[in-house]
Amino acid sequence: MIDETLEELIEEAIQDEVASTELVLSSPLPDNLILYPLDTAVVFPGMFFPLEIPAVGDARTVMDQMLDGNRMIGFVTIRADRPQENHREQAEPQELHRIGVAARIAKVFRMPDDSLRVLCQTLCRFRIERFRRADDILVAKVSYPPDIDPIDEKEETELEVLRQRLQHEVQELIQIRPDIPEEAAQFVATLEGAGAMADFVGANFQLQVSERQHLLEAFDVRTRVEMAMLYLTRERELADLGARLHREIAEKIEKNQKDYMIREQIKLLRRELGEDRDEREVEIERFQEALAKEGLPEDVRQKGESELKRLSQLSPEATEYNMVRTYLEWLTDLPWGEFSEDRLDLKRSRKILDDEHFGLGQVKDRLIEYLAVRIRNAEAKGSIICLCGPPGTGKTSIALSIAKGMGRKLHRVSLGGMRDEAEIKGHRRTYVGAMPGKLIQGMKRAGSMNPVFVLDEIDKLGSDWRGDPSSAMLEVLDPAQNHNFMDHYLDVPCDLSQVFFIATANDAGKIPRPLLDRMELIQLDGYIPEEKLQIARRHLLPRVLKEHGISRKELVVHASALRSMITGHTREAGVRDLNRKCQALARKATAKIVTEGEDAFDLPLRVKSENLPEWLGAPRYVQESMKGTRRPGLAVGLAWTPTGGDVLLIETSMMPGKGQVRVTGNLRQVMKESVEIALSYVRTRAEDLGINRAIFDQYNLHVHFPAGAVPKDGPSAGITITTALISLLTGRRAQGKVAMTGELTLRGDVTAVGGLREKVVAAKSLGFTTVVAPKANQKDIEEIPEVVLKGMTFIYAETFEDIQPTVLQAKPTKAFIPKIKPAKAEKKA
């Protein structure tokens, strides 16, 4: 900024010195100029340029030297690639542009602090020929190249047209630009020559330093004018854009003022009509009534009254008004003090559960127990149950039946993929678009403070750098804390102790341990074929027929067909795929009836196991019968899979070698260790088992588990592997119709395994009548349905010696007895 004193100097110089410009230009210009480097400025001929010179420093030394001499100075701009830390006065020659402007010191004003205010009058361009330093002052030998004017009349005419166009654009732009005084337009009209007009553009409009320097270095007048036109066009576009934005802002302000005036007029009209209450007053009255209702907790009422007072002091046009109003709507819309009355009728609840779900006895018993406790103690807190099992086993649907049996409202929250704890505990009100968490939203939708909350897929909660919602669930599912649950948005305590939480999961191992510790885990195993048959007959088929508009008189699916569908067309722990197969039958039947007509064939259409391939195609899964135990070295085990039980054939063989052992069949670490344990046990008891120890040195053993594409793991095949090895090495075949499961230790103890229910079902489906199981699993056999146990014999083992006579035949098969080479006699000396 130029102070008033310097402005007076400029005005005085313009009046007194402009007339002497031609005299100075006509007199010889010096061949050597003292250079004055400029950081971010470029000066042009024909302008007055002010300088502020401090009392001390290199700049003062330069100025004193010029004042003592011919009062001429050369302004030159420093290059942009020069290091920023270097001082301007210490600029080196290679850091300067070669084209500058010569100027004459017109006025000098000495300030009270001994600093100088200098006004320079720029004259013409110069080119630096070479540099030299004299007493730390940068001096250059310069030349003064003239402007390159048009060479013929045609070029002069074109240049004149360009000058007029440039002058017109400059004058129009001065009218738009508020920062340029209007007197500048009059000054432009007095400029003579196209080059001077282009220099005016470079000196007075917003150009970059590099663009100004390029304009200064253009000695060709036409080139200089064209460059100025280009820069001025961009400047005009920016000015137009700024003017348009200014108009839009002014229009918005005018519209807001207009809207305000209209609202005020509406208020006056309402007062004239006797309707002096506006929407804001109606809202405030509604909130007051909501905060005054009974059952509202005292801290909630106090918080609401505080926010309502704040709302009444805000203008509806204020930004915070809608935020406070939204908060009060959430606070007052929650069902504070409203509870669903439990239907404490145990027989009715049991009937609802039995009618809608087959099996799941443990879950049904747990609900009946909870209702019985509520009968004796109405103040009992809500329970937290986690139903864990494979997909399609009815976890979510049983929760719906529980709510129906209890007579409570239900709300389901899907937790799969949730990664932000704000989804559970809400967003803080400081964020734009903040709202309560899923629990508070569910309370509002349910309309009750004691609904049944289904937390679906709780094992699929995400946890990464974006948040850990499982940690936020710790407070929700802790009976000691959830009576005082704090949502970040509401910021008032909310009682969740009366909520009946039911969580569902597929894999309990993926649930964080602290969270799992707060829930009662109920394991839902996969359905056995008999259970699937009853579910299809009682629930799936009736619902599918109703959905497809078919009656039982039009389509009959026999039990044999359902069994074939269960074993040959589906392989799952639940019944979702079975439901899809039932839908396929219904679709085909509907298409037949609609396409061919009811008179084309006898109704009802019957689906049996014999004609099932005509409806669903060939079976996808074929269960192979186990007939391979007719020779030594084979044994049948039982395995658990996510889709149910299965049988596992173990093959062993030996060939002459050096005692190497090979294991194949896509085995994981635990199963490989089971093979090593079984082999160690057999080696340890070789004499008792009648095995010649030389076999281990003269033969290689190979243990194989068929179905190599299927990964296998677990310790439950221990006794089966041992049986196969003993059968191979003794020639005693394994007993037919016998399947076994159990983990074996090095001492020969048989320990407990899991999944026995599914394993027994697989054994029965393939015709095995005897199952060998650990003694510790005897309690699990008692939980298997009677229809599965019928016709089966169970042998419980504590050690392998207990089952050896049962699983192996007494006499060996001679054809499989290996030949042993006699040991070589030692040579005597």
C-alpha cells in the first residue's frame, strides 16, 4: 500500500514530469546502468514506479550511488527458479532476466526515520550485454533495442485495428473492474501507439510474473499487442465470472429478504383472522405435551425441556433450528414407559413354537423356562441368547416365533458387515446428518421398551481402522450395564434391561471372546434326514403349494421322493436348498396344469422317487456304499462336515522298502498327527498284536484317505487309522457293518469327539448297524432321535483294547500275510 505522502508525490510528478519525458528520451541514454533487482514485479515503460528504501542496507547504498550520479536506474526482474532464501539485493547475474526497463529518479522524499520514498519514471526497454560489479553494486553494460514496427501500409492498418480493439477492450474492462479508477479510461484514450497500449495492459491488469516478463521481452509491436489481447481476454472472462457470481449472491440475498417479508405478512394476516399461532408455536406446544406425559424418565424430561427452551429462542431460519427440532422429535417419539404385556401362557407359547418349527427342542425349552421365570418374578431382566448354527437351520425364524409366543414387538438388526460403532451407539450431534444408533431406531419402530431384538449375523461384525462395533456391543449385551445405556446422539440414559436379545451366528469362533461371554450360547446342529423329511412335509410343501396356487388335490409329493431329494439333490445342514427343490416341483406342476389343461392328465400329479429325475433331473450327489472292507488294510470311520455327517474310508497298503511312511488325501496338520500317533501306538504294541517288528524295517507303508479334493482335518479318525494299520499288518480284516469314531492317544486311550449326532445319521443312512464311539460321548447318543437309533448297536470304548475284538476279525487272511526276510548271520573272525 502507498501512503498519502507517496500518493501526493506521484500526483505532483505526473503533473511536473510527464512533459519532460520526451526530452529525456531524446537525450542520449547511458551505456551503463546500475541495476535494481525486483522479486515479484515487472515494470513497463511509460509508468511511475514508487520505491521504499530503508535507512540502511544494500538497497540504500545503491540508491545513494544513483542519486550522486545521473539519477538513472535499471529495473530487472529476478528469475523464478532462483533459490527463495537468497536476498534480493544479493542477486547474481545468472539469476536475472536479460531484458529490463530504464528509469529516471523523478522525486525523492526523505522520511523522519531517514528512509527514502523514491518515485521513478520508467522510460524504455534495455537489453543487458554484460555485467560487472563496482563496490558491491551490480552494474551492466546495456543496449536499447527499438520497437519493431510494421514494414508496410497493410501491416500498419492491421496493427491500428488491433490497437483500437485492444483500447476498446481495456476501456470496457475498466468499467467492470471496481479496483481500477475511472480516470484510467481517460488516460487510455490519450495513449499513442499500439506498443504503449500493450504496456498499459501488462502494468495494470492481473497477469502472472512470467506473463508480464514475456510481454516486456516482445520488441515486435504486433506480437506484443496480440499477447496483450490474449491475456486481456482471459481477464475479461474472469471479470464476467466474478460479476455473475456477485449478481447471484445479490439475488439470493434479495430472495431471502423477500421470503422474510412474505412470512411477516402471513403472520400479520393470521393475526387479523384470529389465527395468530404459526407452525413454530404449534411444534413447541406439541413438544411440551410430549414432555409432560407420564412415564417419561426425569433426566429425559429435563434434557427435553432444556432443548425446548433453546428451540423457542431460535429463529426458524437459523441453521440450528432444524437440528434441535430433529433431536426433540427423536427424544419425544421414543416409547418411554411403554411396555408390551407378556402372554405368560406356557401351553400357548409351546404350541406356537411346535407348530412353526420342527425340532429345536433346546431353544424351545429355554424360552419356556424364561416365561416360567417371568410368571414367578415379573421384574426379571431380559435375557441374552445366541443361536449358533449352520445357515438355513431356522435361527432367524425361531426368533420371530419367540416374539409371537411372548406377545412382544419384534425388531431385527442386521449386523453383517457393520464397521462403525456409531451404528450401535449413534453419532454425536456435532456431525452433519447425525442420528441415533440402530438400537434406539429399533425402539422407536417397535413402539415398546421391551421388544424382542434379533441381532442377526453377530459373528460378521467388522473391525478395522474405521471402528470396532463389537466393542460397542459389550455395553448393550451386559445385563449389569445395559439398564443405563447411553446413545451418543440422545445423550440420556436408556433402559435396555427389559429387552429380549436374540443373537444369531454361523461360527461362534469368530465372535470376540468378551462378547461371547455375555451371551448364553445355544448350538443348533444341522438337521438329520428324518428331521428334514418332517420339515418338508409339515412346513415347506404346504407353504410352497400356497405360494404357487396349487392344492393338494393337484400335486402330491410322496415321502420316497422327499427322501431322494434330501439325499440325492441337496447336501446342506439346513433346509434352504430343499425348499428351492420343492419350489421347482411346484413351478413345473403349475406349468403343466396351465399349459396342457387339467383334462390332459389325471390329477393329482404324483412325484415319487422313481419319477423324480423327470422333475428335477439326475441326482447331484451319489452316496457310495462301503464294500471295501473285504480285504485287510481298510477301515470305515465317521466324519463331521458343515453340511452334516459322512463316512470316511481309510486305505492302507505296504510294499517292500526301507520302512518309509507316506500319507496322502489332502490332510491338514491335526489329521497327519493322528496318523503318526496311530503308527507309534502300533509299533509300541507290536508283540501284543502279533506283528513282526521286521515289517517296519523291510516294508514301506502308505496311508490314503479317498476324495482327495476335499480337505480333511481333526483327531476323530484316530481309532479308525489304528484299526486299518493293524488290519494291514496282521492280515485280519475289519468287521463289516461297523463304523467308528474316536481320538486315540499314545497310551491307547480313546477320548471324546464332536458331531456324533451327524456321524450316527450318516452311518445309518449307509447301512452300518454298529457304531464304535468313545465312552465319554455316551451322553450324546441319548440326545439322538429314537428313529435314528432304532436297529443300531453302540460300542463305547475307553481304550483301544476294549474294541479290538469287535472291529477286527479273529483270524488273519493268509494271502495278506507279508513275507519277512531272515536276518543275516554275523560273520565270525
